[in-house]
Amino acid sequence: MLLGLKTWYEKLVLGHPKMVLALVALLTIAAAAGLPNFKLDASADSLTLETDDSLDFFREISERYNSGDFLVVTYRYKQGDLFSDDSLATMRRLQDELAMVDGVTGVQSILNVPLLYSPKLSITEVAGGIRTLSSPGVDKSLARQEFLESPIYKELILSPDGETTALMLNLTLDKEGLDLVRERDALRRLRNEQGLNTEQASRLQAVSAEYLKHRTAQETAARERVDEVRQILTHYEENAELFLGGLTMITSDMIAFIQSDLMVFGAGILIFIVVTLLLIFRQPRWVLLPLITCVTTAVMMLGLLSWLDWRMTVISANFVALLLIITLAITIHLAVRYREYFSQYPQWDRLQLASATVAFMAKPCLYTGLTTMVAFISLVVSGIRPVIDFGWMMTIGVTMALVLSFLIIPASLMLLKKRDSGQGADNSHAFTQVFSRFAENHRGIVLGVAVLAAIISAVGISRLKVENRFIDYFDDSTEIHQGMLVIDQRLGGTINLDVILNKPEETAPAFDGEEDPFGTDFGGDETVGEVAGEEADPFAAEDPFAADDPFASGDGASQAPDAYWFTVAGLNQIEQLHDFLEAQPEIGKVQSLATLYKVAQDLNDGGLNDFELAVARQSLPDEINQVLINPYWSPQAQQARITMRVMETDPNLRRDELIQRIYTYVQDEMGIAPENIRQTGMLVLYNNMLQSLFKSQILTLGAVFAGILLMFLVLFRSLSIAIIALVPNMLAACVVLGGMGLANIPLDMMTITIAAITVGIGVDHAIHYLYRFREEFAKDGDYIATMHRSHATIGRAMFYTAITIIAGFSILALSKFVPSIYFGLLTALAMSAALLGSLTLLPLLLVLFKPLKNPAEGSEPGKPLTAETCPG
């Protein structure tokens, strides 16, 4: 079969090189035509788990409370007092301009929020109309004091030093997008659980395409909105220090970072490839051919992604760099082997040289490609959508790199002269043999260092964590970092967390004359059961307010079954939880119905009963309802919402521990049933993804080791060789994970891929080395001599490719996106460990355990073709 494939390859590729290159050129042009449609994705979908039902709940709550996305502009006046006439006039002009931006439904600031303590008003006066800082005659010093001390505005709209304020730009809620994505996700769940019929499958395909198209339009509009806001802010930079924040801005800037990394580091790595090839080969053809192969592979793969509308995410931002380096590694192995044949058999013609090179390198390159694919395919078990996409992208990319390398380089060599002038002697084998001599003469040191590295790595792995600060993803010089820092430390926190409380199913009634258990005197005429909304309460008829209650709802219909959270009983529970949340050191500003309750009690100079609450609720102006009631209460869903902002800069922030602490308090201390409380928000979604990383890391590493062990068994037909080959690569993966633990670098969506990449690429060294070692061993059966010869031949190619990978990934350290920096440096560390292991530990294990059959005892099954047996 192999002989048949070799014959077929020689006839089609080596026999018609011009046709092959023309076909490759046409396919590349066709792929390049799709590049204008190439898209990046930094949406919430790209940062969450594949099957996280918390995402659907998050969307449901966003729609119910009309809590769309928002942008935050921080404002600090440079010319004097923030509350001076000039400052407020400047802020008013800025606010008016921002309100005109397309997609902005309104702007909240100190200029237009209701004032209740400037001076202090009674509930009756509040019902008569509100005042703002922009109203005539308002005392600015009282307003400043209210913004600093009021339960409504404290740590929300004005910094404690009174110098920085925030303008919140409320954005239109994308209800169409929410409806589309929820329908899509519902169909996906049905497909996974029960399967879809033809109509449902067709609808899933249609709604997925419709949502993708809609999201593209929304993301484009969002980026244009951010750019327009930034343009407006530039006009005010002379008078004020301004920062822009918010999820939309972060998403927009992350896409800009990805684009920058793609272009800058893609170009940087190409330049590095040219320099590397010139230093290694010092011959134009061996610079141009690998370079052309690398560029063709990248263009063809990016074109394929563009035509398929398969979008690149934060995780796959380094996809191009990785693909270029993997392609270069394959081309270097082909180039080194071709040059070896040319030196050994200068009399061979072009067909013999190309054919022998392909015949020898096809099998090891195929298996190295397959093992690399196994490493990337293992990422699909992570459950994290962008990691899954990255795995599939790289699997297809490696396949493409393998095919194009074996088409472009051999076909080109058939058209070029057999030898260019200027080829110098390659003495790099003298350097690589330093490693073989060290392994031979210092066996104890090699084994001791390996054992010590394993022990230290185990300690480091035990310290691995997934908690990280989102703010640390961005360089200190970026606006994202600076803006988040200001909002976090001066204005009550950045990342949002919501607690959703559902109405209890049952509440104990209080009978006539019985003391109210919540401390409210109902005069023997009301019951807690009525307040709690018990529809089947037999005592409901005795309630004098049950029928024709003018205060129950805006439409005159009784809302008693829906009003539990707007009673003394419900508000006391909300207030208890509200106070608990405010006491947590990681939590900044907390807002809920308890905020209104505290203010109402203060304005009323004492407690309120349910009747007074109903009167107050009905008489409050819309401006108060929009700020203090509607975002925190849904009478239709019989649900209350407590919102808070968590401080990302808190060094002790542990998201999962905070979430569990809240659940424990609500259930154990407050006695609320687990089914009546749920937490949501970006903090929950991000935490769910982080908590899955440990499991994903174990699954991906387990999958990659199992797959590669199987590959080794098929290739070498020896369990002992397979295990020996795995040891250095397992150690390299452990070194990088242990190093992360010791350096307190947390696992995240990018670093989770490093171990699998390390094994997938690092194992290529082991395959090439073992393949060559077996061929050299067949000559004399001398393990020591074989080791030195292998280092002098294949060791050079391994060294070249490893140095290329290490230096190439190190370029990513120049990025402003911190995960890219970690990815580049940690991958470089991992590949350094893999190279050292393959050049020292691997050959030493072969020498010590002697797994190969002595050639005097008979040839091995599966012995590779050599130059002597297959000269072309």
C-alpha cells in the first residue's frame, strides 16, 4: 500500500509540479477573496460555557428588568471644584451630546437624578414632584452631601473624595437578539436531549444564521457607538479627566487587541521566520520555500474561516502565529532531510532527492501531524465554546499545513536547479551533540534533574488556581485598565452580580388580634398571609383593602398576590440580605428595594406599615419608580432583585467562594428555600467558566495522552517505546503547569490550552527522534553511537524547529493583552522543557532500557524506508 501511495504521489505531484503549484495558487486566491468577510467575536457567547443554563437565565433577567448594556464615563473636573458652575455647565454639554448618540436611551448623572435630601423632603412632598441638581435654587452643598451619604447614591455616582463622578449611558435593550438566541439555545438543548425532527432542525439552522447576522450588525453598531462616544470625549479632555468603561467598550477594545495581535505579531513572526531561515540555511530557496508555504497555509485557513463565517475569538487570537510556527517546523524537517540526502548522494537528480525526502519524512511527519491534531481535538471536551472552536480550527489548520508542505516544497524543488551557489557547511551538529555527550557522561544528573523537576512541578500543580482578576488581562497603559481602576476604587465596583428572590410558596397567617411576627401592627384587620399573596387564604375577605383598593395597582386591580416583596415582611427580608451584602469586603455598591425602604422610613421619620407602603408606591412619581422600584421588583414574576457591583481590584476576591457564601447565608441564616434564590450576572457566568477549567484541564490532558499513546503503539508497535516517548512530554507539560502554580499564574481560557499544545507539539520531537534513532540503530546495534548519530542528524532539525517555536512565541510578550503574553511566554517555557527532554532524557531512557531489538536478531517490523532502500 505504501509503495502504491509513493508511486501515485510521484506521478501526480513530482511528475506535474507546475500543475500542482498552479492549483495551490488558485485555491489560495479563492481563499484570499473571502478575507474581507473575516470577523472577530468577543461577545458573551464567546466567553461562556457551551451548556451553561445560567446564560439563559441571565438573558431572561435582563429582559424582565429591562437592564440593557450600558457605558460609563467617569468625569473629574481639572479646573477646580466639581460642583462649580463651570464644571456643571461643561458636564451638562457633555451629557447632552452623549444623549444624542445612536442607541443611547438616556444618560444618568448628578445633574438629573432625583434629590430627596437637598433639603430633606417628606413622602408627601416627594409625591408632589422631584428636584434635581439642575433645578433652580438647589443648594449644591446639600446636594454634594446627599450624593456622598444618601443610601441611594453613596459610592454610586460620586467618589468619596467628591472629585470624580460618573455618567451612565443606558443602551437600548436588544430584545430581538434575546428572543433569537433564546430560541436557538432552546432548540440546541432539545437536539442534545431528544433530537430534532426535520422542521425543528431546519428552524435551528435558520434561527442560528439569523442570530449570527443580527449579532454582527449589533456588534458593528456597538463599536461605532464606542468610537462616537470616544470622539465626543476628546472635545472635553482639556477641562476634565475622562475614562470610558462598560462591557461594550471592553468588547470593542478586546476585538481591537485581537486585530492588533493578528497583524503585528503575524507580521513579526514572518520577519522572524525569514531571519531564522537565513541563519540556519543561508540559501535563498530555503528562505522563500518555507515562507511561501507558511503564508499560503495561513491565507488559505483564514479564507476558509471567512467563507464559513467561523469567527475568531480571544482564545483563538494566537491561531495564526501558532499555525505559522507549526507549518515552519514541518518545512524545516523537509529541508534538513533534503540537504542531508544532497550531501550524501550529490549524484542524485532532482526527482531522486525529492522522492527520497518525501518517502523518508512522510511517515514521521504524518504521525507528528496526527499527534498534534489529537492534542487540539482534545480541547473539544472542555465544554467552553471558544476553546472548542480553537481546537477544531487548529486541527484543520495542522491538516492543511501538512498537505501544503508536502505539495509546495517537493513540487518547487522539481522546478528549481538542483543546487544554488553559496550553500555553506552546516556545523550545528557539533552543538546538538553536546546534549548527547552530556546525557552519556552525566546520567545521574539528567535523571536527578528530571525527578526534581517532577517533584517541584507536582508542588506547583497543587497550587494551581482559577481565580483571576479580569482587570489584570489588560496592560496598565490601556484605557480598559485605567477606567476599570477608577470605577472600581472610586465608584463602587465594576463587575455586576444579581441576587434574584422568588416569593415564598407559603407564609404563616397572623389572625385577628395576633401580634404581627414581623413587628408591624395590623390592628387585627390584616394578615401576613394576605400580604404574602396567598390566593387561597380564607381570611382574605376580612381584609378591608382587598376589594377596590385604590393603591393596589395602577389599573385599579388588586395586586396582593404579586406584592409580597413590597410589604413589611418582604422588605425586612430584602433589607437583611442587603445589609449582609454591603458588609462583604469584596462588594461595592448594593441596590435593591431596601434602598427605597430605608429612604422612605427616614423621610417618614419612622416605620411604615403595609398600607402606607401601598400608598407611597402608588403616589411616587415616575422618576422615582424608574430609579428605585422598577429595576428591583417584578410584581408579575413575584420576584425581587438585588444588584451589586463587585470590586475587581480586591486582591482577596474569590468569586466562587463569594457566591457560595451568599447562598449559605440566605439558606441557613434567613431560612429561604434554595429554589427561591438564584444568583446571576457576568460574575456568575465568568465564574462558571473558570470553575470548569480544572475539570477541562484534566479531561484535555487525559484525552491527549491517551490519543498519543495509541499513536505511538501503532507507529512503533512497542508499549515500552511508547511509554519512554511520553515521559519527557508529560514532564514538559507538568513543568509548565507547575511553573504557573509557583508563579501564581491562574488557569484561564488561554492558559488551559498550553499543556495540550505542549504535548501535541513537543511529542513531534520524540517521534522524529525515535524514528531516526531506530534507523541509525539498525546499522550497528550500538545505543551510544546511535544516540550521537541521531543528535548529529535529526537533532539539528529538532533544535531548529524548537528554537523557532520558542523565539516565535516569545514575540507575544510584546502584546498589551496579558493573556497573550502569558500564552507566548509559557508556551516558550514548555517548548524549552520539551526540547531539553527530547535531547537528554529521551535518549538516556533509550540507552538505559534498550527497548529496540538488536539488528543481529532480525529486522524489526515496520522498519522505515531508507535512502539505500528507496533512492527515488
